[in-house]
Amino acid sequence: MNLKMLTSEKLDQDTVYTLEDLKHWPREGVSMAVLGDPVAHSLSPRMYHAALACMAQTQPVFADWHYVKMFVPEGQLGPALEQLWEAGFLGMNLVLPHKVAAVSLAAELDENAAAVGAVNTLLRLPEGGYRGYNTDTFGLEEAVRRDLGSELAGQDVILLGAGGASQAVAHHILRSGCKSLWIGNRSQDRLARVLEGLAPVAGGRLHGFDLTNPPAALPTTGLMVNGTSLGLHRGDPMPIALDRFEESLKIYDMPYGHENALCLAARERGMSYADGASMLVWQGVRAMEIYSGTSVPAQPMMNAVCEGSGCPVRHV
């Protein structure tokens, strides 16, 4: 793309922009972006533009807001945030691998982001830099409540995976008052580090286990959250077999977009199941509320996510 020809009218929600584009970024309207490496797959621009179009019907100011994808290589978030502030960006959402790095790079952190140790939303500060938030935790709790009719408080929770996303989720589950939290992972070294980091907020409720050899003491009902990457692609194996669990187990699967092996197995056993589309939507609703300072419609966002991923459109 010819950088000198960039205008707000020509910004496209499916184009992946780079830090080079920021040198000639248009100042018309309000700019926001999702930052990642990779980022081409992101549905965030479609999701946010659907909400903005709806909001603009009664609040015309939002017709001049635009949201794009921006490729920011791993290790380059610091310089990128400086460039984005200079280019006038109001806010950004962060996907892998930037959520943990943003904790030390944000000028300020809200209480939740500081507690969970990850940032997925940044809001521009007038005096310079960005304030960091974590809306993923709100997204999970809202999705579990609406899709599964369940709460985190008082539950035995089984969390599959100990990656960056799972760590933030684990912090929030413990802080929400779960009865117990069992974290399963294949790499035991990685799991040990995560358990050590969570110990100060666990209060004796935390347990780790090997995903390849679940212990007999593992709860057979309650809530299961799949935070592994298994299920993102068609043909992925299940992260854990379901034959030892009761039918009353409720499953929240962070991957979305198709009926994966975990979905099919849960359906066969009559278990309540929901995929991660709703978590994406509800964390996005909260992020846009932070950006806009007003209420944000969820249904247009869900419609955009489901249409973009090929999953059936559903009501929220």
C-alpha cells in the first residue's frame, strides 16, 4: 500500500497494517486497533465495526470511529505503543504474544489487570501512554453465566492448559471464590511455575495434574474450562477424555468457529457445552465501553463473530 495515500476513508477492516503505516496515519476520526503476531485471523475489526454502526444510529459521533488490524512483532510492543500514541490512537486490544509484556509497558494499570498479570485492552491517557485493563476475565465470567447458567463462585473448576491466557483466567477464578481449582497441563515444568505464581491467592484450593494422566481425586462435576489450543483446528484431539466425568459437568471451550472433538463428545454425553465466541464478544463489549464511555450492543458483535467464523449465529 502507498503509505502517503492512507486516509480514514480508505482504511479497511480486513487489511493488516504495520508500524510503517503509522508514519502516515490519517488523523481524521478516532483510531483503534488489535495488535498481534500473528493478527490476520482476528475478527475484532468486524466485531467492533458492527457495534459502532449500531451505536452511530443514535450517536452520530461513532460514525467517525474506525478499528483495524495491526501486525506488531513479538518484542516490539514498547516502540509500537509510543508510535500509536503519537499517531493519535484512542485504544488497542492485545492478542498473543503481547498481553504479559503490556503489564510493564502500560503507563497505568487497573486493579484487575495488575492482579491477573495480563493486559488485553489499552486506553489512551491525555498526558502520554496508555492505561491497561484486562477484559478477558469479565468475558469469561459473563459467558459462563449466560451460556451455561453457571457461576465461578462456589464451583469446582477444572482448567485445561497453563499458557498465558490460562494464567489470567486462573487468577480470576481463584479471586472469584471458586471452591477448588484444578489445572491440568502436559508440561509439568510449566505447570509448576504457574502453580507457584498462583499460590499467594489460592488459599489451599489449588491443585495441579498431568493432562495425560488425570488423578482419581479430580472432580467429576462442576465446571471445565478448556484453555489449551486443542480445538482451534479441525482434527485436533480432545485435551482430556470425558468418560470419567458426570453428565452434570459443564464445559466452556475457549476455541470457537467449528464443532471440535470436545464439542462432539460433550454433546454425545449430554453435557452442557459452550464455545469461546461469547467470551470474545463479552470481553469486546467491556473494552468498547472503556473506549467509548457508553453502553455497547452485544448482539451485532456476536452476529459479526459468528458470520466471520462460520458458526451459527446465536442470541446473547
